[in-house]
Amino acid sequence: MSSLLQEIADFWDHHVADWLAGADPMAAPLPAWYSSYTGSGPGTPSRDGFPEPYIGDLRGTSTRPRMVVLGLNPGAYQPPFQSRDGIFAKHIQRLGSYSAWSSTGPYTAASGTRRWDLTSSTVPASASRATGSAIPE
């Protein structure tokens, strides 16, 4: 992997780890990035959920990254999944880092179908575990 991709993955791994530990870090250049999108209604950015700056295997542990798309459109904050004690936070902690979690394709199952229903206001009983083996209990 290129040293730049490693540096980016390290930056976000440290940022998310600090956030999960209870801090609310905003190291440069994050204030400019955060303020660049205002959104409205359910799409209003919130620092109550962890940031998801990219999804995929940025470190190249199982595939070679060919394109990086930064996540600017945050969508609606989903506390059951994205809060400090949410399902995704628990998966990140279990796997050891944001980059490890991101590389599992957390929003889709191996079959390419949606793994979670993020449009529902309730968390299904089956959401306590991921479908497939990418995210261990």
C-alpha cells in the first residue's frame, strides 16, 4: 500500500478510536471538512455519531484500492448504529480499528444485498450480529 493511503487510514483510525473513547477530536483539517456540508433536517451533520470518511479496504489487506471516494454526504444519523454504544461502534471495537471495520463492507452482505435497514426507526433483533462472517460477534 502507498504510504499516503496508510497515513489516511491511520489518521481516521486514531480519530475514530479517540471518538469512541469519549473525546470529540477535530484536528486539522477536520473543521473545514465538517463545516463544508450543512445539510438540513435529518441530513444535518451531527457529531453524535462517528464519521465514516470512506468505506472499503483502504489499507489493501485483501484487495488493492483502485479508487477512494470520501464520504461528504452524511445522510441521517442513526443512533442504534452510529452512536458510541451503537452496533457499528461495537464492531469497530471488536475488530480493532475503523479501517478494519470499513474493509468488511459494513453496509452490504457478501451477496451484495443490504445488511442493515437504516431507514427503520427500530433495530431488528437480528441486528445484534452481522449477517455473514465478515464482522465477528
